[in-house]
Amino acid sequence: MRSKPINTSCQLCAKRINQVTFRDTEVLQHFISGQKKILPRKKTGSCAKHQRHLSREIKRAREMGLLGYRGQ
């Protein structure tokens, strides 16, 4: 069984999005799995800069109660 094809370009760089805040839960949902784990760069296709930023904001959203810590 083959995995999803790997994106070669960062979605956030392509859309020229500089910052994603913890309040943007719709955007952050695309970067977490069904079990509420942060997806790795290979699966999301994001660059290192944006991956660090996304993981920081996902953790902030979890602390604020906007995102869950684990899936159902």
C-alpha cells in the first residue's frame, strides 16, 4: 500500500501566509491527524520554518482549549 504523495512545496509559502495564529483552528486542523497528533513535514509538505511555527501554534491552541490533546 502506497502512502500519500509528498508535496514538494510549502502550502503556506505558496499562499504567502506569514503567520498563522492559535485562533485559526480551521487552518491548524489541516496539520494534525485524526488522533490529534502534529503531522510531520513529509506528510504536510511544509518548510522547516513554517513547521516550527505551526507546531508552536498548535501547542498554544491546545493550552487555550481550542484544540484537543487526543482523538476520540
